[in-house]
Amino acid sequence: DGGITQSPKYLFRKEGQNVTLSCEQNLNHDAMYWYRQDPGQGLRLIYYSQIVNDFQKGDIAEGYSVSREKKESFPLTVTSAQKNPTAFYLCASSMRTGELAQHFGDGTRLSIL
Amino acid sequence: GNSVTQMEGPVTLSEEAFLTINCTYTATGYPSLFWYVQYPGEGLQLLLKATKADDKGSNKGFEATYRKETTSFHLEKGSVQVSDSAVYFCALEKAAGNKLTFGGGTRVLVKP
């Protein structure tokens, strides 16, 4: 079945460490997105990519970095510069034309030790 | 810029009650509109969508009609079940592959 796989489901980070969250999709979608969700709140866009080797900052990009070397993969690195990284991170993908809806992974919950 | 406003929750209902979650939007042109549902500890699932004025999206007993005159996309279900307990997000998209703008989400709790 096609879908989006995020791993790991739970992730713990020590203060001062960088950590990378994985997102892989086999839907043949061109566009991919990273969102952050804090408890009881909506989703905020961190980064998005419309095409391989290109990506743009979203609303809250500071302290995060991404790469898009392959169409299927859009990893997110939470750097030590992100002072409040504890959150639920959601990856999504969509077509660039035609079907408009974004499809979401099951999320990664990041916590600071 | 684009924005989506949802009614604040939590909304607490008894089983078989009627559910309405209000959603209004601000956008230029003709955005596509979506409702997503998030069950505890999971990602978002697309519930329904509408791409032009007067379109009605429907799925799993839920319905929403794209009302351009009132810039609204209210979600309704005639008879809720305990399994409908979740957080519901209204969202808009201006162009295919473009960014989604989400509302803040509305938590719904259905009691037996």
C-alpha cells in the first residue's frame, strides 16, 4: 500500500544534540512538508519542498534544517539551535497538480531528556 | 494573507447527537477547502474536501458545503458515535502543491 512512513515514532534527545527525523513516501508525490504540532494547538509549517533539490522555509524554520536529495525522502533535522524542540512532528506529501489533498504520516513525538 | 478560523473546543456531545463545527476562511480567489481528522497519537487523515463554490464534500456520515458568499465550510454529522471523538482541522489550499493553511483544530468528545 502507498503511504508515508515516519520514523521513529518516539525520539528522545539530549540537550545540545542534533537529531534527524525520517520521512519516506511511496506515493510518487512531488511536494513534501514538515509540520510541528504542540499540545492542544494546530499545525505550523516548518519547511516544504515542491521538487527534488529545492525547499523553502515555512512559518517556523529557525532551528531546523531539511534536505531533498530524493523524491521519496524529506528528512528533518532538529538542531541544537531549536530551544524548544519538544513537540509532535508531522510529515505530509501531495501532488503539485491535480489531486490537491496532502497525505500525512503518523508522526514522530520528540522529547528532550 | 490566508487564514482559517474554527470554533474553539472542546465540544462534548452524547452519542447520536448532531455535530456542527464552524469554519470560516479568509483568502483571495477560490481556494480548495478540506477537513482533516486526527485521532489520539496519530497523524491527520483527510476526511473530506471541496474544490469550488457550492461543492459538498462527504465521507463517513460527515458533510461540509463550500459557501463562498459566507466564506464558510462548516462540518456536520447527523448522529455521532463514540468513535468520532477526535480533533478536527479545517484547512484551505490556494493551488495544487501549495501550502495548506490550518485552523487551530476543534476537539470533539462523544460520550456514550
